[in-house]
Amino acid sequence: MRIFAAALAGLGLVFLAPAAMAGPAPHTTPAAPAPAVILMGRSVGSPTEGHLIGGAHLDNAPYLRIVTAYTAGDVRWGLGSMVGMLDRSARSVRRQFPDAVMSVGHISRQGGGELDRHASHESGRDADVQFYVKNQANQPVYADHFVAFHGDGTTPSWPGAHFDDARNWALVAAWLNDSAAHVSHIFVATPIRARLLAYAVRMGVAEAVRDRAAVTMLQPHGSLPHDDHFHVRISCPANMQGCVENPTVRAVARARNHAPTAHAAPAHPPATSQHHAAPAPALAPASPPPPTTATDDIPASVTEQAPPAAMSVDLIDDADGN
């Protein structure tokens, strides 16, 4: 991952030179050591009424990819602590599971500000991360857009695909334990939250960690349930002037006004609506493409059926941001 910094002079921001991060191919040796903590950029305003001065840019890496459907518009800018946390957590999961590749959707635009289909993501402190998914052979598989899952770990729109409890819990734990960025919220559907907490109990995770996960993970109000991805938000860094911790409610109406008109539903729609729609036809092609491999480092795993085609809906990702 290459990290680019852009900032205005006179802000007293700290910059580090880009770090070389050429990682090894999967199934060989562990990923290269993580770069130094990146302190760059300034989050001004709230997640729903704000902007980003400077910031860090997130790129593909052997252990991290940008989901194909969300590459348009380069919505990959964030506060340095957010981008650094995403990188560290992807590496953390990769150390435990050498075949794991974290899949990221939207963060913020360069400069922040309003983002279509979102009420938040304005100040560099929000990021959407796709669930880790596996097939029946316990191999990781990847889709080119977010796919919704039920609480039992299955999805009717992608037979043979399963919510990967182990890798997804490893990701949540990495966020909760990050020493440089404080995670304030992980927005996710209630059934997925319950599944992850049950897994943590089975694995003997310390009660204190489970309690923090239970408080941090929650289904957002007034929006889609987040059954197809995690929406992670970090707190304002200490002493960051102008950063507003809590969202402003007035962004809700604005986001709804910006929501696009729905397209036709696919022939076999999932039980819950997907969102973050890709600029692709709503109807699935007769022969859908195989799972996306965004980089050559991702192994092409065989699944029983390819991921479903993306669909567009008139709902919003995070209507009130809390």
C-alpha cells in the first residue's frame, strides 16, 4: 500500500515519507512489517457535516484490496489514523490467516465533504469494509461488491458462500485493540453482531473484550441494516481542533434527497436489499463472472456459484450515522 499525504501549510501537521510495502504472495511468508504510525491530516466538523484537510490515501496491497464496485471517484482518503488502522488491521488478520485479504469500500473523498448515498463519510473518520467470506472448502472468496448475509452465515444470493466467523472476528478484535486509533462505532446488522459475539464466547475470548465489542457493534438507526459490510468509525484524535465527535442530525434529510432512483431488481434478489450500488446493470447476466480477484496476490478460489450481480436501490447507507 502506498500512502500519499496532502496538507495545507501552517497547520502544524506531522508527515512521514511514503513507506515501501511490497508484500509477499499469499501462502508464502508473513506480510512485511507495518509502517510507522501515520499522523497526517485534520478532520474538521462531524462525520455528517465536515471535511478533511490533507489526509492519507489507501491503495491495494497483497493483504488489502479496494472492492471493484467502489473504486470510482477515488473515495479512499481518510484521516491518517483511520488509514493507518485499516492497514494495521488488514495485516493483523493476514498474520493469523495467510490467505486473508481485507476488502475496503468507501472512506472519504479527497478533501472530504458530501458523498452520494451516504450521510456520513465526510471528515475522514468513517470506512466501509466488506465481510470476509469463505466457500464450503473454507477457502476465501471475493465479490466485486458488497453481499448481504443472514445471521446464520448464509446468503441466498450466493449459494456456497459463508460468512467467515474467524476472519471477521479477527478484524473486529484488531480494530478494538488498535492503540493509535480509537474505534467508537462498528455499524453492523444485529444478527451479524449476535453471530460474532457468540463466536467470541465459543473461542473463549476474554469477557472484557466481548463486552467492548458488544457496546461498539450496533445496527444503525434510520438506514439499511448493514448486513453486507462493516461501517467502522473512529473518534476525534486528542487535541484535534475543529473535530466534532458526534454526527449532526440535519444531514439525514440531505442524504435522502441525494439518494438515486431505484433500478429494476435482479431476477433472484437477496432477502435483504444491498446498497453501495455499483455502476453496473441491475439484472444479473446469464453467466455471471467468477469471484473478483482485485490483485494477482488473491488466490482464485472455486465456488459453487459466482457472486450475485450488484443492484441499485433508493436507500441510504447511513442515514443518521449513529
